[in-house]
Amino acid sequence: WYQRRVRAMYVEGNDEPMDSTRIKDRPFDFVLTEGAVIPALSLAIETMKKNEVSRFLASYHYCYGEMGVPPRIPKKARVLIEVEVVRYIDENEVVEYDDMAPEDRRDLPTSAILKLVSILREKGNEEFKKNKVIPAYNSFLKGTKIIEGHSTKDEVDENQLNLEKIKLLLNLGQCRLNTNHTHDARRFIGEAIELMNKVPDPLHEKIGKGHFLLHKSYMKEKKLDEAKRCLEQAVRHLPHNETIRDAFTKLDIAKKKEADSEKKSMQLMGQKMGWKE
């Protein structure tokens, strides 16, 4: 998976760019092996590093062929490409893992598993940033399953795997929150918090984040008392966090609205029944 910025593409002899993500002000994402770009660009990017900016003059054989794309790109046009690789994720190892027999997967060292999981987590994070919540969820879930399918008797390795799984579980919880699957969200977040309590060093920041996410799930369901209990747990681990303190203010407002609404409902009911105050 690559994210690249084609700063400009020029047809030879033309001063105006035929395409430019710099002008559009947004990078273009693609998977290198899927033929999503012209061969010249695919071949060029394979030689580049992250953040590198390069220029390539490409023959028509590797661009738009003998016919071109009239009227914009003439026949047999050579193209000058100025390209920047913004970031990339090498998924080859994930593909290789998928093709392995179960017994070969079991023989992989923990270091290889951690690398696979890191690739999937990074991919999921990028997808989530672009609001591709379901693909992000699938990437995080796949990483979790890979960890669960790996066993080790080494305590240090086990701890590293748990730390990675905690990150994935919290991300899964956030994804489910974004799709309003609050019950699923709490299941993932609860499992993450349980794991946090097993690692050698207390993860106060992540535990606080976990309880804050639980609070958000209850707020979506308007279960304000449960939301308040989760916030109280969150602030114990993150006492100076402004977002959590702001959440208390919003919760108080929500509880006041709820109380006012209940009072109004009771008054209306009383009027219908002929009650007197």
C-alpha cells in the first residue's frame, strides 16, 4: 500500500501539467501490485524511499501507449513525472503469512508476528484516518487473530504480544463506536482493560483511554449513570486530562436535560390525570 503525491505529470513539449495531486491538494493511495497506476509510475516508485522526491522521463511504452489518450495525451507521448512518496506500508509479509500452512505459522518467531501486527495496525490507522472504518476494523481484527494464533512460553514475548493486542483491541472498540455497535465496542474495550491489568507496568494512559471510550459507548445509549462511573474511572488514571474534564461538564448538562425532561413528562401526565401539585 502506497500513498504518493504526483507533484506533476507533463507530456513532453507541454508546459502545463496533465495531472497533479499538488494542485488537487490531496495524495493518491494505491496498492502497487494491483495495476492502479501506469507502469512507469509503478516501476519508478519501486526504486524510491519514503519522503523521496524524484523525476522520471518515461517512454510511451510505459505510459499511455501508441494511441495516447486524445485530445489530452497525444500518440506515443513521453511523460515527465515528478513524484513524492509520502508514506507506504509493505504488505508482502502479510500476504506471505496468509499463504502459509498452519504448522509453518506456528513456527514463526514472536518478532515476525510483532512485525506483521505492526503492519496491519499501521494500515488500519491510515484507513481509519480516511474514515474507512470497516476496512480499518478488518485490519485491526486480523492483527488480533494473528496474535491469538501464536503461542509462546517466553514471558518477555508474551508481554510484547499483550501490549500490541491492547492497542488493537482499543482500536477495534473505537471502530465499533463509530459504527454505533456499542455492545461490541464495550466487549473489545473491556478485554483491553483486562489485559492492561496483567502487564508488568501499569498503563495508566491506556486504561484511562479505555474507560473514556466505555463512557462514550454509554453516552450513545443515554445510560448516563454508567457513563459517569466510567468517567470517574478514567479520571483516576488521567487526572489532568482536559478532554475527560470537559466530558464531565457535558455529562452534567445531559443529566440536567434528562431530569428536566422527566419532570416535564410527569407534569403532562399529571395534567391528563387531573392531578394537582
